[in-house]
Amino acid sequence: MSETASLPLHATARANAVLSALRVQLGDKISTNASVCDAHSHGEALPVANMPVGVVFAETSEDVSATLRLCHEHRVPVVAFGAGTSVEGHVTPPDGGISLDLSRMERVLEVNQADLDCRVQAGVTRQSLNAFLRDTGLFFPVDPGGEATLGGMCATRASGTAAVKYGTIKENVLGLTVVLANGEIIQTGGRVRKSSTGYDLTSLFVGSEGTLGIITEVQLRLHGQPEQLSAAVCQFENLDDAVNTAVEIIQMGIPIARVELLDDVQMDACIRYSDLNEYRALTTLFFEFSGSPDAVKEQIAVTETLALDNRGLGFAWADSADERARLWKARHNAFWAIKAQHPGMRLISTDCIVPISQLTALISGVKDDIQKSGLYAAILGHVGDGNFHTIIVTEETDQGYQQALDLDRKIVARALALGGSCSGEHGVGLGKLEFLAAEHGEGALSVMRALKATLDPHNILNPGKLLPEGLVYAG
């Protein structure tokens, strides 16, 4: 008799068997409430939802281990869920699946102030960690915008506004605790800043979108709070002038902390939504400078000269903490600013990235594609590392959604043709699956599938995400 011959054949029945067994171990950490399941049926932006059979609220690595052990045994798919802020369908469960919610894993386990590192559970958010660190003189810089959990940020290899100076989440993770598909708990990496021993398993799991294992704890690099922060805004009549300014800042090696672009469409929405009434609906760069007072002064002088040489309309300063917070809150609320202008419409948020020298060509081409499409769409992004987003507004119809996808495909095709990637930080999930073969080639994808088959032989971990179906490398 086969290993699974005695198990219920129906996917939902298998999931219910797992939930019943888990109730004995985890008690009220299990929920099948319809509203709870509905909240775990989707993330943000991508209009794909599917109800899980139930939700497990883990509080420890052992809770996750118990869940995966049973799911592995009963062949039940399981999808990790943090804050639900992903935009490419990462957290949408398959039929007969269980949602494993890690948001209660919110303890800061240790802070090693002298070594500039800390260890946190996966459900800790960037905001809550920095609030915890406030009196230590340290902070964690990776800032994707929303109230994302650090485990989710690792799973999607998150980036954000400060990546131009501090790097992405990948550069700021020293080690992980990961629960494998069969329930085994492993440790990767450590606390040292470098090591030349063994495979780099930490990097393997960072960006794996919960398809190889579930991250439950994260060892993070911390950074000293800068002595001085200053922010500025510069507006441009011409989109290319703004992008060229950002590109030249990076090419000259100016150690700017952030440089964000909002095109005229996005700026118009932000002015209305965030009361930025002192600005015009023009393409705009938001800058942040950090460091010693002398270093900040030098960064500002060179940046202002570059902007004015590219026909910038002058700098507006935001030196107070409140004014800086107001500007960056407006930037982080960009998606909601567009949504507020178009109630009842569907929003598709996409991203791509190219080498910095190709950024002006890409954004200029995308602006043309938007105009030819007849759709309303805004461009914004972390132009300091060649990454930008397009927020596309469509009607809530199949035809409208198809028009948005057609535009998205043109944007990605432009990025790939310029040596870029279909996503700089949103990840793959369901939304970017169709572009993986063009970007990586079938050879690389077959090796990725072999890794997946080795670590998750029953394909229970977030199945159908990240990797398109295809052949597994056999040597």
C-alpha cells in the first residue's frame, strides 16, 4: 500500500484532517472563520483571491514545524502569510490549502548593540523594530513602504527607498531560521559579517517566496543613525531631465540616501491625496541626504548643481523631522493616492529594473507606451538603483484587465531588451511567472526546479508560485 493510500483523496478533506490534528497541539491558534479566511485569500493589487480551508496562527518556530510536518504527511499545500502586503499574488492559497500566518511572531529576540546586529521573529515589522531600537542609536534601513513583516521582506527579497545607500534586504540579512517542508528546523548563516564555508543557504532562502522553506527568524545587520538628515524636492518640466539627474547622481558616486521619482500623473494624485499643495503637478524628485553635517552639505551642493544643470526648477527644503516624514509618507501612500482618484476601478502595480545607464531610455519608452495604450497610469520609483513602478488603472472588467496586462507586457519587454529584470523588488508570485523563461532561460529554470523538488518533494510550499512549470534538471 502506498504512503498516502489511506488518506482522504479530496484536497479539502486532507486539509481538514491536518487542521483537526493541529487543534490538539495548537488549540485556538487555528481558525476556519469565514472572515479570517477571506482576509488570508489574497494580498494587495493583483486581483487573484482563493479561500484557504483554514488559517494557522503560528507563534514559534515549533508551531510552524508542527504545521509543516502534518501538511507534508497529508500532502496539503501551505502558504506563509505575514502582513498581506505583497502585490504579485504570493499569499493567495491554492485549492485545499492552508494559510500559515506568522504575524503573531513579533518578538525582538536579541539586540547586539556592539556588533550592530539583531535577531527577530519573522512577524516583526520594520516599523516596530525601529521603534524598539530608537534609544540604541541604531536602526534598520530597508524600507519597502508598507507595514511589511521582516519575514515577508526576506521571502520576497524586498528593497525600497533606501536601497541606493544601504542595499536591499539581501545585503542586510546575516542568517535565518527556516522550517523545511517536512517540518525540520535549520539554521543558516550566523552573526559574522562574512564566511567562506559551505553553500550560501541564507541567500538561497532569501527571495524564494516561501517555496523552499518558511522563514521564522531573521538575523539582521543594523546601522548607526546618521548624525544629520536633510531632504529636498526638485521639480522638472521634462521627465527625461529628472531621470537624467538621478542617473548622474549615481554615476558620480554621490552617497545619497534616497532619490525617488514621481511623474506628473503620480504627483498630481499625491498633491490631492496628501495635501502637497505647495507643489505643482510636474515630474518630481524627492531627495534625502544623510551623514555628518559637512558630508551632507557637500552632497546637497553637488546634487543641486546637477539638478539645475538639467533644468530643475529649484530645491524646496524639508529639514525638520515632521516635514521629512510628511514627504516620505506622501511617497509611501502613492498607490492609495491613485486609488482615491479612481474609486471603483482596478489598480495594477508592476515594477521592473534596468542598469542605471538604461533608465532614461526605459522610462521614456514606457511613458510613450502608456500614452498609446489610452490607459491612465503613473510612473514612480527608486530611480537611484534603476528600479521603478507603474500603477495602471483599469476598469473592473476582463477587457480592462487584459488591456492592463498588455501594457505590463510591453513594459517588461522593454526592460528585458535593455538588460534588465521583470521585477526589482515585487517578486514573481503569480503575476510575473510568464516572464521567467525570457529572463533566466530554461537551463537556469530547470536547476531551480531541481532545488524545489529536492527541498519540497511533495510540492506543498506555495505551489504554483515563482517557478513556471517545466522540466527538472536531471544532470
